[in-house]
Amino acid sequence: MTKGIAGIGEDYKYGFKTPEKYVFKSKKGLSKEVVEEISHLKGEPDWMRKFRLKSLEIFLKKPMPWWGGDLSDVNFDDIYYFIRPSDKQGRTWDEVPKEIRNTFDKLGIPEAERKFLAGVGAQYESEAVYHNLKEEWKKKGVIFLDTDTALKEYPDIFKEHFSTVVPPADNKFAALNSAVWSGGSFIYVPEGVHIEIPLQAYFRINAQNMGQFERSLIIAEPGSFVHYVEGCTAPIYSTNSLHTAVVEIIIKKGARLRYTTIQNWSKNVYNLVTKRAVAYEDATMEWVDGNLGSKVTMKYPAVFMHGKGAKADILSLTIAGKGQNQDVGGKVIHMAPHTSSNIVSKSISQNGGRSSYRGLVKVLKGAHGVKSNVKCDAMILDDKSRSDTYPYMDIDEKRVSIGHEATVSRVTDEQLFYLMNRGLSESEAAAMVVSGFIEPIVKELPMEYAVEMNRLIQLQMEGAVG
Amino acid sequence: MENKNLKIQDLQVSISGKKILKGVSLSVKKGEVHAIMGPNGSGKSTLSYALMGHPSYKIENGSLTLNSEDINSLSPDERAKRGLFLAFQYPVTIPGVTVMNFLRNIYNKKIALTNGGKPVSIFQFNTLLKERMGLLKMEDAVAKRYVNEGFSGGEKKRLEILQLEILNPDIAVLDEPDSGLDIDALKIVSEGVNRAIEKGVGVIMITHYARILNYVKPNFVHVFIDGKVVKSGGPELAKELEEKGYDWLKG
């Protein structure tokens, strides 16, 4: 009774392409010249140009990771590292080139902005084509810009924080991003300001063999709050694209930050991302990380708890279908006393897909009173699919409370029989069980995304039964 | 009024090659109550699963007819749509799915079957649900819990009867709705079954004990031993079984 389950996420509706009318497209491949060119085109200060070149050297020296997803098919010479989509960034959607605007219309971004967002950034290929923050938040001193613009307009605050959380030498892909970064979100929330409705950025790849390397920097001053949501999609091509982002977050005393990702790249995108937050005293970082798309994803959102009483919450939701390897998880580093962390990972593997939870809980000596809890639930929907758990622990302090729990579940024949007995078709029954499985994470999503997530599962289960 | 009924004729069923039901015949009309009593392992639950179309239960011989339609080859949901219902002895857990969402979902599926049936709103359904749950003395908080997760035996049975009342089928098979219930819970569950019967549901009640039959009055009592009905009679047969046990009927 399992035929009804096949095909969640197999029906990709974001795979459309838009004709290329770009202002600038670098030649394929990575070189010192390409890096210099990017920096020159952006009119960057000299320190950034040097930073990029140094990062390129680090990238070239570092070996590829030997663990995680299969990256043997990534050809760094076959990628476009920089595409400038438009010579001017829109403050209104009318100022965005028509074809690009149509793309974001199809993706529902302007509509979402009107309905429930405090601000929106839209990146197309390498740079933002649209950025807007509602007036009431500007007045309170909130800054929400693309990262390139932030470097120009707020050079001091930028330089003070940039690359302090993720240095180029952190890993090969952080080095790559540091060399060729372009676009991304820059958010600054002043002390005590609570942005009650989310800010959202949307990242769209359109060109074939594209590399997108956005770099985001978020600074939450003491006692502030912001919820940032990012989404991403791309057309389907037979060749590979690369998405290598770096996200750096600094949360100061008593501030709280929630970062929600709905990653839905097409299945030819390698998604190799470094995301990390530093949380100071009594600060809270929440990663809500949804991975539905991409060919290979390697992403482990991290929280370094520097200050006592800091908290980390990582909720990870993964769906791995045909041809997909989702190697995801989270890292929590307890560096101060009475810090606490909670990681909940839910994965669904089906149609030959593979998902892995890879996580690290690290407690430094002297960080007494730490509490950490990790829970990994895997749902495997057929015999072709696979799920693994790699929970690493490195605990250097005795007075701590650490918990780890892992479960594997299936949609059982008994559940299907019970639900069908109440009049649900097999696919509806399977969708209901799957929806229930991911519910603890879906309920944390903004309502609009939760509804979409459930609809997606429902629809695609229906489509799967012929 | 149409003559709605379930006809079971010479039903023979096997599980993994082993024959469990050895020729069962039974005819149940809407509004009738048939009690099926028998010792452990006599095949009573097999009958309920086979009636509902569980894929592991293979029908070797015989026929199942619901409202004059052969339902032998229909999937469980198609049988449910045609008016058949099973209250499980051991209902399954559906983690993450709230009772409220689950029930609204199946209620709307049912409504969609009737002519011009439009799904009810969340608000409308919750009003209906609150009322029905009140009748079964279920706490409001149960609606927000996940289906059967962490439920006591009694809560599970009440949830089954709640579904019976909400779906209002033509024929309901109740597989030991009384097992594990204390006397208060037994009364509450029985009242629910009686409300369903008053609305015209035909009931096949599978039970070990005559106890529940003090509250839900059967029209017929069938004794089930070794995959067959060995004796049928009126309500008085239940009393006799209570006194004598099953041994005198074993062949």
C-alpha cells in the first residue's frame, strides 16, 4: 500500500526560464581576473578587493570535503561567477525590468510583500533588482539593504562585522564565497526595536551554469527582534548550477533572531552554504531550515553561544526525492555557562532520495549548566531511499545535561488502512500521515508558508496516484 | 426508504495462506444490531478486517454485498464511501495530526459524497464537534491532541464512537468497543452506539462479554467459533453464553 506516497516534491513548478538580457556576464570559470573584475564593477574599496583575492588563494589551496554529498560532478571552470541583471535597483516593482518583474510576479513575491511582509529584497542572478523596507521600520532606524549597497552606504558598521563570524579559511566554500560574493541581505536592527512582521529575501537563479554567491550579514542590537525569511528557486537545466552563500549573524545581549529558509532549488543546483550566528548574553538564535530542492545540499546552520544564558534553536525540515542528497543538520557551540540548545530534525526520504542529519554539539570547559537536546526523526517512504544520522558530540564539561534521540518511521499499512477506512483515498491518507510527521516544524513557519507546504504535499501525493 | 443492508455469504478468508474464516454467512439490515460473540482467536477480528478490505486478508471464497453491490474487490476507502464503517479494537496513532483536523477532513469527505454537499468551515465544524464530544463526555482539549497519541484505552474507544456518530454510516462493525472500559465509560460508549442505531445505523457488534449487551440491545446474537457461526439466536442467547461459556458449543 505504498504507491500513493511516491512523488512528494517531484512536481517542480518553479522551473520556468526567462530570456537573458543582462548588463554584464563574466566569462566562464574562476580566476584572479574574474575576482578583480567583480570588485572593479562594484566599485569596492581596496580592502574588499584584497580580501577577495586572499580568499581566492585560500579556496584554491583547500581540498574538497571528503564527507557529505558527492561533489565530484562540480566543475568550477564551467560556472559563470558574476552576472549583473540590471543596471539599476528598483525601489518599486515598476522600476524593475519587465521580464524580471514577471518572474517575481509568478513567484508571488510582490503579493506576499503587500500582504504580510515588512520589507522585501529580490536578487536575480548576482545582484538585487529590488529592495524595499516599509517606511515605519526605516523611521525606527532599521536598515534592510542588499549587501553591496550596505558596503557603500554603511562602510563602518559593515567593516566592523563583516567576516568576523565566518572567516574565509573556515571551509572551502566559505573561501569561494568570500572571493566572489555578490548580493545578499544586510540587516541592522537598532537596540530595542521589534520588527513584528517578517523581512523576506528571495533568491532566483535564471541563467544556465550560474553560480550565485550571496553574502548576508545581520546585526541585532541588544533587546531587538527580527524574523528574516528567505526563499530560493531556479529553472531546471541539464547542467549544474552552484549556490554557495555565506550568512553571518550577530545577536547582541537579550536580542532574538529567527531565520527561516525555504530552499527549493531545482534539482541541478549544488547548494553548499555556510550559515552561522554568534549569540551573546541571553540572546536567542532560531534557525528554521527547510530544504526541499537542490541536487546536493550541504548546510549545517550553527550557533556559537558566547554569552551566558544564550539559546539556540535549530529546526530542520528536509525532503529528499529522486536524485537528491540532502546532507543537513546543525551545530551548537556552548562557550558560556547556562547556555541551552535544542535541535529538531525531520527528514523525509523517498523515490531513491538520501537525507542525512549531521550535527555537532560542543561544550567548552567551564560552560557549566549547559542544556542540549537533539531529536532526529527520519521518515523513509520506500526501500530505495535512505536516511543516516551523524550526531557528533564533543563535551569538555561535566556539569551539563545532554540528550539525543533518533527515530526512524514509515507510513505504515495500518495507518493507511485506518484512514482509508474513514473514506480517505490512499494518497490522501499518506499525505495526512506525512503532514503529521512534519507538523512540529511546519507550525513554526509563517502561516502562508505552512499552508503552502501542506498544499504541496497534498497535491503531489494526489498526482502520484495514477 | 431504500432497503440498505450488508450480506455476507459463505465468506472464507485466509491470512498468509492460513484459513481463518471458514464460511461465514450473515445478513445485516440498517437499524439492526447483530452481536457476534466468541472466544479469543475465533476469527472475529479477521471478519471485521475482511469486511473492510484489509489488503492482507485474502478472500478465498464467498461474497460481500453492500446495498446490492458486490464490494469484494473494492478498496477500504471505496467501501467507506458506500457506507461501511469499522470501529477498531486497536485504533492506530497518527502523530502530528490533531483530532480536530482529522475529523473535519473525514467529515468533509463524507459531505462531498452527498448531492451538493459543500465542505463546512472550520468554525461550523468545531461547533458540531464540541457538541458531539460533549455527548461522549470528552474534554475539549482532546480535539487539539494528536489522533490516538497518548490516549488511554477509554479515550481511544470514545474517539472511535465519535467517528461513528460523525460519519453516520449505513453499516458499522464495532470490534470490541467495550474492551478495557470501566462501567461509566461503558455506559457513555453504549449511549453513543445507541444514538447511532436510532439514526438507522446497522451494527455488527463484536464482543467477548455480554456486559455491553445490557446497554446496547441486540436483535440477533451469533456465536463465533473457529471461523464460523455455530449458533444464532435472539438476545436470550447472550444470557445463556454468560452462564455457560463457549465450551458446550465447541465441536
